[in-house]
Amino acid sequence: MEERDRMKEYYAALRAEAEMKAAENTARARENQTFRKNDNRLSDIERELAFAEIAGEKGKLRALAREKETLRAENEKILASMGLTIDQLSPVYRCPKCKDTGFIGTAPCACYLEAAEKAGGSIGIPPETLPAFGEEFAKEKGIAAAYRKTLSFAEKFPDVKIRNINFLGRTGTGKTLLAGNVAARVAKRGFKVIFLSSFEMNNVFLEYHSFFEEGRTLPMNALIAADLLVIDDLGAEQNIRNVTVPYLCNLLSERGMRGRSTLITSNLSQEELLSRYAERVFSRIFDKRLSTTLSLGGGDGRLKR
Ligand SMILES: [Zn+2]
């Protein structure tokens, strides 16, 4: 989805939220018989006031104004007993300046620029700060073979048949270095790259899951839309019930449908990943038609089990 469309969707959701809350509050208030009666009478008074104004009936105008004030005060009391205010019966927009449209006239509102920045830039580690390195360094680290494979991926991207790479191996085997190297090189070529820890990914899921959290759809959409997504240290995050596994599954399928590339690093073995995330996530990560798995630090017992 285009950035502009995502922003449109975001603001439409904000407005819908404000309007729905106002409608809910109004319906709740109108369950009170006295409030409803007063509210109906207040509508009539508005009309009568307009007529009296036209007819120039000063006495009637004063009487209506007094009645209006009494009824409004009574309704405010009823609302207060429900924990509501009159303002909450109309949509309360997060941004009163643009009424959650994102624009003032044709110019973007300050809140728009803020939200756009939040959506794009601030998730994970900025890929331009990740170190790209050469083959000499890879040799020193003992990861030259994996380096050459991933370098060719980074250079051909996005024109790659195998579009996902999994880096498995224990800490210190160079998997994050390799994934970071690919991310840095792909980002340098102008593609949108997001590199984040599984912990941060989990936070995006949680935010998205907590309905009506401000701007909640933006980071999730950014994860779905990035040309290249690197999830670092999958399995280190807390497995939150009804959040981590289902949203990871959604994220991977949404990216799969869009033909986007995902790199995953993990300390866990395939068996451990299968038991932690179950079949639906596992089959998306290890789909042989689309993914390759590099096992690093061959001496690691966990991978041979
Ligand atoms: Zn605004």
C-alpha cells in the first residue's frame, strides 16, 4: 500500500473511532428517560427560538432561553452521574486543528507529518547505521561462504528467486552481522528496509492488538510494506498469548502475498521454532520454494539434534 493511502486509512480510522464513541455516548445518555425527554425538548426549543427571533417576540425568546438553560443544566448533571460531559456526545477528535482529516485546506497538518514520520522512520534500527562489511572481515569471522551467498542476494535484490533467508545459530556465530550486512546494502540501493528485534516486533503487534491505540495501524503496515524486513533474534521475545503467534503468521502471509523479502535470525533450531510457533508460522518461514536456511557455527550441538 502506498504511504498516502496508509495515511488516509489511518485518519479514516481515527474519525470513525471519534464518531463511534460519540454515538455510543449519546445512545447511553438517551437510555435515561429524563435526559431523553430534555434532549428532545431542547431540539424543539432551538426551532422555537428561531421562529421567535423572526417574529421578534422578545418575551418568548427570554422564556425559551431560560428553559434551555435549565434543561441543559439538568442534562449535564445526568451526564456527570454517568461520567460523561456534553462535549463527549459529539465526536472528540484527537487533533482539533484538522478534525482528524490530516489536512488544513490542502496543506498537511502538523499531526500528519508527525504520524508519517512515526510510520516510516522510527521502527527498529535505522538500516543506514548498520555496518556493511567485505569478504576479508567475513573470512576472519569464519562466515565467508554464507557471506558470499547473502552478498549475491543483496546485489540482485529484489530480483531474487529465493526471497527469504533464515539465519540459524547460537549467539556469536555472525547471523545478525550477515543479516545486517544485507539490510545495509539493500537500503543503500534505495529500498525500504526495516531491521528490528523480535522484541520490538512484539511491541508493534501488541500496539496493533490494543484496539484504538493511537496510530496503531501505521507501524504494522510499515512492517507489512517494507521491501525488506529483518526480524532479529526470533524466539527471544515473550510469547504473548493471542498476539505473538497469530500476528507473526499474518505478517508473514501478508508479506508473502506481496512478494516481499523477509530475513530472520534465531538462536533456536528448526524443531524449537516449530514447537514455539506451530505449523502455520513454521511452514511460512521454511517454505522451500521461497526460503533458504543458513546454519551458522556448525559446531553448535543444538542444530544437530
Ligand atoms: Zn491535525
